[in-house]
Amino acid sequence: MTRRPLLALVGMSTLAMPALAGGCSVDEGAFQARVFACDTAAKDPRCGKDLRDGKPMTCFPASQLDGTDFCTPSCDAPMSLPGENAVCVQGAAKLAFCNPEDDLPEQPSPCGPDLACLRTDVTSDEGVCVTMQPCTADSDCPNPVRSTCAATFLHQLYAQNREIHSDHLYCLQKDCVAGGSACGPGQSCLPKLVAAAAHPPDICVPNCDSQDRCPPNHFCFFKLSGSGSPHICLPGLLGFLCESDVDCIVGKCRSDEEPDETLRLNLCTVPCTNEDECAKWDSDQGKFTCQLDRGVCATPDAYRGARCYDDADCTRDEGTSCVFSSRPNKPTDQGTCSRLCPAGGMCTPRGGSATSASRSRSRATAPPGPAATRATSACPAPPMTTAWAA
């Protein structure tokens, strides 16, 4: 279904006033169809106000996904706005909703001139209108730096799944380690910031902005996982943390319905009726099973604790401590935020999966020498991501 996009307007009142004063008429439709570029790094991006409601416009950082920053109407919390045919994304930007299936090659885009439809979920036909050229294959990425389509990354990750909607995605930079190349401005090399044991792909990812915001399909690792994590934007893969559907490139953002609200998590997930529907999502980032009582795919890997250097980093789950699987030898060694279990090693089940105690050490209680053998029983606890946060 084609939906009329809500295109950006910049300083419409000041631009239209001279024409009106001179007695000239303005083609309002043509004016509204224009896309106005802006600079998110500027103190004043000069986006003006929206004459329809008088609210300030905002500068959307499409450059994070290889587009051009442009002015859009503003909004409040990230969410879908079906009544307005729009989506409110991180950064308080209201983007037009689009269906990728309607954005066909060699035909005018349903988003209008200078815009294209970026897919926001590889399991359904949903997207937003942005100033970038979406891709389906690497050949669609002419930029010699961002030369790999996200579709390639997703097909490699979910090799067992043949049903991914991999069109209308974005171009990214890969081989920042293997190729020894520096990531472009505003990006960081993922394997350099996440432990190798977590199997991070060799790609560059956007950095969170100064307010810990990320482009569509991503979430800010630092914001949702804690101060022990870097300020980078991670793709919202299945089983990863999220705040809203806008953060998930796979599925929808749903609560895990944990009875204890202080432990409850929002995770990107997909519906299921049997195990096969979840097994096809198995990858280095988690093994998935169907929780029949909730009808969603889930992984126990989602309940490993956040990365930390000391107890001060464990702020999102009251009562957790920073523990280590072995004695930390360097200040850069990281542990996991975990909740100490009672005697007997029985941990409270999380998200429908049983968890068992592990023998872990606290930096404070594991000084060099024989005392380092002291250990405590610890249960995995939020905040978390999946394997990339291990």
C-alpha cells in the first residue's frame, strides 16, 4: 500500500513571505515536495518551524546511513504513527512511512523526489522515507568505502533463513580489521570495541550521538547496556535489547513479560508457533527456541549481564555486582553485571528459561595472589544484549 509521505519543510513562513508580499502565488504542493538539507553538526541547522503546527523542525542525521542530513517535522517518543502515515524515530524526527514493495526500480518513488524507502524490518514490509539510495546487493553500493549492502551481512549471519526481506537496506563498511581500514567519520570498528569471544562481525557501525541516539534499525549500546559498554549503535537483531519497534531490524520490540518488573526487558523478537520457525534464526548471536506460552522466539543468551569494569557500571539492575570468570589482571579487563544467588546455586528462571549459577570473581574480592581463588555464585542479570555484549 502506498502512503503519502510527510515531506520536510524548512523555514516555510520566512521563505513564503516575500512572495506573498510581492503579490506572487506559491505552488504549495511543489514547495512541500522539496527536501531541505541541513547540518546536524551546526549549532543552528536552520530548519525553521513547521507552519502546519508551529513546532520547530529537526535535522535528521541520514548521513549515519550514507544519506544526506535533512529537515523533518519533529515528534515526541519513537513509535509508529499510523494516523499520520509516519514513524517517529530516535532524535525526535518524524519520517514518512513507506512500503518497500512500492518503491520499484525505474519508477517514481512513493516517497517523492530525492527520497527513497529504507526498510525497517526484514520480516515485514515496513520502511521510512530518507535521503539515501537503498541497496539489495553489494553492486547497489557505489561508495568505495561503504561498499557492502547490509543484506550481505544479514544473509551471512542468518544463513539458515531463506525468508528474510533483504531489499531496500543500507550500505555499510566492512573489513575494518581484516582490511586494516579506518572507519568513516562518525563510525567505529565493531571488533575493536567488542570482545572476540562474542563473534562481532568485522563491520563499522554508527556512533551514538551526544544524546545516545541512533538511526533507525539500531540502538545505543551504552544507553541500554550500561556505562561499561561503548557509545556505538548496534543493529537491532533478534534477541537484542530495544526501546521501540524502530530499534529492531528483525521483528518487533516486545516485553519479555518477566513477573518481576525490575528485571523486565524489551527485546527484538518474532512470532512463532513451533520450534522450526525459531531455529532458522540460529546464529553466532544466539540459539532460539519458541516460547509457546507467549508465541515468540527467544534465546537464553539474552540474559547474560551487561559488560562492566566495576560495580559502578551496574546501574540498570539494582542489586547486581560486577563479577569476572577469572581474576582480572588489567584495568581494561571486563566482567559481567550479575546478581549473587542464594546458597545452593539455584537461580530464578528468566524469560522462560532456567539459568544456573556460575563461579565468578569480583574485582574487589579477587586481589592478586592466593586470595584470587575466592569465588561467588552469580546469576546472569540485566541489562544485557546478546553475544556482542558477552
